[in-house]
Amino acid sequence: MSTVTQQAGPATPAGPARPLSGRRPLGDRTFQVITLAAGLLVLVILVLIAFSTTQQAAPWFKAEGWGIFGTTWNPATNQFGALAFIYGTAITGVIALIMAVPVSVAIALLLTEVVPYRWARPIVYVIDLLAVVPSVVWGLWGILVFAPWIAKIYAHIGSAVTGIPVLDSLFGPPTSGASFFTAGIILAFMITPIVTSLSREVIATVPAIDKEGAYALGATRLEMIQGAVWPHSKGGIVGAVLLGLGRAMGETIAVALVIGSSATITSHLFAPGDSMPAVIANQFGEASGVFRAALMGLGVLLFAFTIIVNVIARAAVGRSVEQGSA
Amino acid sequence: MQRVRTHSAVMAGAALTAMALSLAACSSSSSSSGGGSSSSSLSGTLNASGSTFQLTFQQTAIQSFKSVQPNMTINYGGGGSGKGRTDLASGVVQFAGSDSPIPSDETANFKGKTVLYFPVVIGPITMSYNLSGVTGLKLTAPVIADIFQAKIAKWNDPAITALNPGVKLPSTPIVIARRSDSSGTTANFSQFLVDSSPNWKLGTSSTISWPAASRGGNGNGGVAQIVKTTPGAIGYVDYSDAKASGLSYASVKNKAGNYVAPSISSATSAADNATVAPNLTFSSVWTPGAQSYPVTYQSWDLVYQKQSSTNTTKMLKAYIGYLLGAGQQLLPQLNYAPLPASLDQKATAQLSKIGS
């Protein structure tokens, strides 16, 4: 009993946060424990998910070895190579970024540097509304309305580029509206809000004194953006773009509905393909054995890819914000 | 949902208490209370998941079963046969709907416990097409195989016109409509092609490596939608969805050499001619019989023979008994086919094995 009081004695005044009172109140300590537990809980759940999906996917890794990156996915012959889906995920993400990033950065500059604050607010609301649309609604709109409409445009482009070396193999004759490109466009709509709002935050950290300085030297608005805003927020915008890519890579149901569901690797962007999350959603219901393990394994790979992309993105955003405040 | 759960938990608790009381009251004559399971009022919850092919039937049957056992709650969530079997193996559900027997690579999941198969529903898979002005199209299995492998590209291909004398077929390109999700419909359709056509090279599975130019739709409804909106399209669509979408469908040459249109009676005939194993597994695909539609499939409810709770045993007997009895009469109006009488009798006789 005496040892306990001896230990408790020196431990409590050592707490640097509350030097005036002898011990911290019980409520304070309980609060600390609860918040710490909440933080750890998320981490534990994440680790458990990673562990159990990897465990479930083990038969696939065992059966295929490096064959998991093979090109053939055919459940009828028990071949489960995931390359076509990795390719589809990458290509749709790239298409989405190419379309969404210029638009998002332009909107972010518009909101921070061009229009006055009272006009920026309603524009922000409208853009954030895009993020509120559920992905299944994007998917249904995509496959029922957008794909049949854009299929005609694909057909025009396809016939226009026939015979032209590189363009022909990219935009060759389409089969239907459901394709890599349609999925990429839908993804572009979906990631625009996140890329816009993050870019806006990064650009907002540019010190007013830099901008005033540029103007004082006689810079026009464009020159000010080039000289003061851009160098300052470059890293942060790259981070925002990568977070958008993370979102695009993980998008499931909208892509599953519009991508066409065909495990093919082709340079034809108007051809149907498939992506990692989409194939999991589509094929899980009736899968069994190694087939099921392979879909689990796709989930593990996707998890790993998105974590990598997100970590890089957070680092880029963090560094940029630190530079901004320094 | 939360409220229903709590409610059912209370009900289950009450049922247990009641059972304990009745057992205590008449411990000597406990057999009499177990015997009258069909007439007595049961209460509790049965959870099930699996085959989406059964989903419409289950939903309708659950509704009408309320008039038989008003205090029983049955939840049938779809999710696919694979999910149903996984859920049954992990003990999440009391029965699972499955369009195929347990595959060999899954048997280990069931840890040697005996699973009983109760066939509950039969259904034809139509070859639905979109050709304006063409009705009564006739197809043979090898021609269907070539169409779905993109070896036949146009509707006026000699292979098709030879089967349809007097029908004016256009030169429209054929658009293959198939499932984008994995499905028992795909598994049974491809099984039909494996059984019937040596020229079919794509094998059989719930997902198939289709020709790249094919178009994928989600669910039977998605494929029906593609066929309905695309001139020249052909797709394999469950009979009830083909009917619901008002599609035209082909007659298919069966094993006996007759062209048979998909219908409730031709599907039941196909199942009637199937070879039924002692555990009631069978395949209605490509069966003999003059009136059998060759692309017919079936779905089972899977139940563990050993049950830990007497109440669950009674509820399973009551509900599956209902599906095999009065429930069968619900099937034709939903455009599914009832079980042939002989099979229904075998399945009903097997009910007594549950919980033994």
C-alpha cells in the first residue's frame, strides 16, 4: 500500500500540463483515456481488416504466386491474373485526373483570387453538391443516360481517327457507351469537388504579403498567380490531386455500372474494361474457393495501392501547408 | 430494423421460456408437443440469404406465409448463392438459397456437417433477342454457342437462316448481351453449352471470359434492358425477367430433337427428366424428354441436418414445408416453374430429416 502512494507521489507533479494543481482531475484523465481509445480503435480496426482480408486471400496468393499479376482472368479455367483490373483502375484514374484537375484548379483559383468572397460562397455550395450525389446515382445516370448519349460521340471520333497511327489505337471504333473512357468521365465528375476544395485550402494559405508584393512590382493578376501563388501551392495541389486519385481508385459502384465489365487490357479507351473495385462488387456474389480468395486478394491490393497514394498525398499537402504557415 | 431485432429477440426469449415451462409441466409426454409442429403456432425468426434467382419467390412466399404462421419472421436477403453458402457455413443464417450444389472446394467450410438440399424452384433461361418483325426464332445449341463466342456476327448468317426457313432475317450485326456480375444464370447457361455443344470453348462458371465486344448488364434486369434497347441484341435472360420486359425469345432444339419454347410446363418437364441423386441434387440442363426446354435451371434451399434448437427445427420444417406445399402454387404467377410432383414428394419426405 505504501509503495503505491510513493509511486503516485512523484508521478503526478511531473505532468507538465498542470503545474499549479497537485493532480489532474479524474474527469480530465478519463477524457484522455476515452479519446486515446477512440483513436486506437480506428487503428486496430484497420489492422484487423488488413489481416483478415489477407488471410482470406491466402489461397489465391498460394495458387498463383506471381501469377496474381497475370493477364488472364477466367474463373471457368481457374485463372486469376489481376493485371487487367489494375490496368483498368489506373487508366480510368488517369483519364479522370486529366479531365478533373485543370477544371478543379481553375475553379479553386477563381474562388480564391478572382471573385469576391460573397460570390465565392454560393459557388462552393454548388460544387460541394456534386460530392453529395451518391455514387450509385452517378452510375445509374451514367449507364442509362450518359453512356447511350456519348456512344454517338465516340462513334464520330472513332470514324474520324481511323487510319491515324496513335489516335486510331486510342480512340478506335467503340463497341458501346460502357467503356474505360465513360468511367473516367464519371470519375472526373466525382473527384472534382474534393480536388477543388483541397486546392482552394492550399491556395488560401499563400501569404497576402507575397501577393501584395507581386502587385506592388506591377504584376498583372495572371503574373501574380504565376509568380506568387503557384510556386507556393504547387506541392499542396499535387497532394490534392493524389487524394482525388485515391478517391477515383476506390470508387466502386459507379464504375461497376459504366465500365463494361470485360477483363481486357487494350489501348482502346472506348472499349469496355474493368477495374479492381468494380470486379469485386460484380463477381463476389457467386464466387467460391480460389475465385473468392482472388477477389479478396484484389481487395488487399487495392487497399495497399490506396494507402500508398494517400500517404504520399497527405505528405505533399502537409509539407505545403507547413511552408505556407512558416 | 433495430426494433424488429429486439422484438424478435424478446419473442425468442418468450418462446424459450414457454418451451421450458411446457417441458417442466409435462416432462413425461414431451413427444406429444414435438409431434404437432405443423398445426401449432410457432414464433421466432429464420434468417436466410443467397440465390437472387429465388429472391422474388422467397419475398412472395414470406408474405403469404404470414397467414399460416403470423408470429414467425423470415428474412431472406439475396447476395448471391456464394454468399448464402458462406453465411450458412459461418452460422449466420439458418438456411441458404443456392443455384448449385456445394462446389468441391467449399466442402471444407462445412466441417463435415450434413447439408440437406431442398429444391424449391425451377426456371427456364430464355434466349431473348431484339429483331423487329421476327417472331418464333429457332436456334440449336451449337448455333447459340457460336453466337455467344462471336463466331457468328450477323443475323442473316447461313447457320441461322438454315434453322429458320421462311423467316426473313436482317443483316444486322449480332450484339451479345451478358451478365456483368457473377451469376447462377451464367453458370447454368454455360453448363448447357458445355453439355450440348462440343464447339463451346469458354467453359462454365458463374463468370465467363466473354468476347470483348459483348455488352454486360447487371442482373437479369440489366441484360433484359440491353436486349430491349439494342437492335440486333441477343442475351440469356431468366424467363420471369424476359416476360416482365416483354422480350421475344427463341425456341431451342432439345436433346430429343424438338424445338421447344421456354415455358413453365417445358421447364417442369426438363426437371422431371433430370437424374436426381439421393441427396436431391440434379441438373435440369439438357435433359431428355420430348417437351423439355433444354436451358432450365433450379435452385435449392440448403439446411443443416443437425439443428441445435428445437424451435428452429420446427420453424424450418414449417417454412420449407410451406415452400414445397402451398408455396409451389405461387410460382406460375411469378413466371417460375413449380417442381415436378415426384421431386416435390421426395423433398417433402426429406423434411423429417431436419433436426434428427
